[in-house]
Amino acid sequence: MSKFWSPLVNDLVPYVPGEQPKVANLIKLNTNESPFGPSPKVIAAVQAELNDTLRLYPDPEGESLRKTIAAYHGITPGQVFLGNGSDEVLAHIFYGLFQHGEPVLFPDVTYSFYPVYCGLYGIESRQIPLTDSFEIDPAEYTGPNGGVIFPNPNAPTGRYLELEHIETILHANPDRVVVVDEAYIDFGGTSAITLVDRYPNLLVTQTLSKSRALAGLRVGFAVGHPDLIEALNRVKNSFNSYPLDRLALAGARAAYEDEAWFQQCCQTVIAERERVTQALEQQGFEVLPSRANFVLARHPDKSGQHLATGLREKGIIVRHFNKPRISEYLRITIGTASQNDALIDGLAAL
């Protein structure tokens, strides 16, 4: 605290990102990064940008990347908004598209940045409890609100909501923006981008940090009706007109040009997720059904804190949330086969 802080900063409770340890040789299964590197085409594209043009500003609209994303998803470039990671995109959504006079609705167990944005912008929120099996109940997302947001698959549960249930929420909120945060959609779900032409109140966000292994480049985007995209651009251009640099734009385009690499990495993660799930269940763990690149699991006889501490002593870090309803669970990122083997053996020893 400082006398120079504003009252807003004094009252903020910031988001706490997953640990990025400075210790060598740790098996890092705590932040849902890809266990595989980006496509070699991405590396080549980024290296090709390391030239004299770095003295110039990048394209503030990211037109070439927007065209690439639009072509990939069968939409128009005018339906695509780019940001410095999907977190920045979400920040602009909270500020520019949610109505600040009524509560924004999101699950009680979900991405912990949502309440942070509400605190930053002075937005009221109402957290909707997940069911006893940690599923989103579409029937609960009704009544007066300033907008709706939820991840699909949800984080940190990994549970997936079918498109028909998303449509139920859209029908119940025709006058409010409904945001589907799809950071993990490529690991086994169907994107709600297929619905944007039918629902002008739907906005879908995605990131290239997970399935396309570009967490270090910070590229995210939103897809929706051009009116929603225009609102985000108005906010962006009042904040930072150049959110993506030349290296990020080039690398992101190249990531979409190597579909074979993308599919291979996703399918490997999906197969390893199923193998890890089965191995944990054989050890007595309860593992929630996941469509993400992680699993949420608990053991009936061992606390989540005990297991997380024990794994760390073995050089393996996972995410433990000391929060209501999930304090006994571990969120475990799916790693390489050898990393997953070490995790399974480490838990067995504990």
C-alpha cells in the first residue's frame, strides 16, 4: 500500500497466474501450456521478421491474420477482433460489451480472471453455482443481468457444454452479450463459432497459447457480429492501437498454415489425457470428465495440498487451488508421455 495509490488500486484483488518457476529440470504441469513446441513453420516465420522492418509499427488492425482466422473458420474478417492474448480480449469485453448497471453472470468455479475484471471496472457480478457434478446448468442463466460469460470447456473443471445448451443460454438472453471463452476447445469440443451468424449477441474468444503452442507470443481473438467487433475496436483504439507486434502476427499466421502439426499435437494430448485419466482412476482418484488439455482430480484419502506438496518435492508441479469446492482437487496439465509417466509414478508413491 502507498499513499500514491488510487482507491481503486487499493481495493483490487489481482489475478494470480500459475507459477513460472526459475528452478531447472522441474516437470511443469501447472499452467496448461502445450507440451510440444510450435510448428517449425512458426519458428521460420518469426525468424524471417527479424529484420530492419522492426523499426516500423505493426499493422494496427492485423488485417492479414484476421483474414487467415476468418478463412479457417468460414467467417468474414469483419467478424474477427485481435488482442494481446485472450486475456486482453476479455478485458475489453468486460469494459465495452457488458452492461455495468446489472450483474454479469458466470460460474462459481471458473476462470478466476472474471471477478478480477469486475473489480477493475466496478462491475457487479453474480456467480452461478455449478451442479454437484461440476456442470453448467443453462437453466440458471436467466433473469436480469449485464451479460453472461463462461469457458467451454470450463476451467479448471475441464467439463464441456454441448452447443444445444449454449443456444439455450443465448435464447434466454437475447438483449445481452453471451461470451463463450474457448481457450481449450481444440482438445475435444465443437466451437460455438459455428453459431455466430445466427446469434448477434454471441461472442466467442479463443487463444493460440494452448493448442497452437504460442503462449510466449500472446495472441488471442474474438469472433462475433461486426457490431460487437466494432465496439471492441473502439475500446482497443482508446487503450493500445498496436496490441500485436510483427513477430506475433507472423507466427500466428504460420501456426494456421500447418494444420497437420496442429492436429497431431492435439490428438497426442487427447490420447495422453485419456491414459492419465485411466491411470489416476486405477489409483483411486476421482477424475472429472475433461475436454481440455488438463484434468481435475482428487483422491478420497489424500488432501490436494498434501499431494501438490509431495509432487513438488519430487520435482513435479501441478496447480492446487485453495478455493471453495475445489480445494481437495489438483489441476494437472497433460504433458509429454514421459512427463505423464513421472506424474503417475509420483502420485503412486504418495
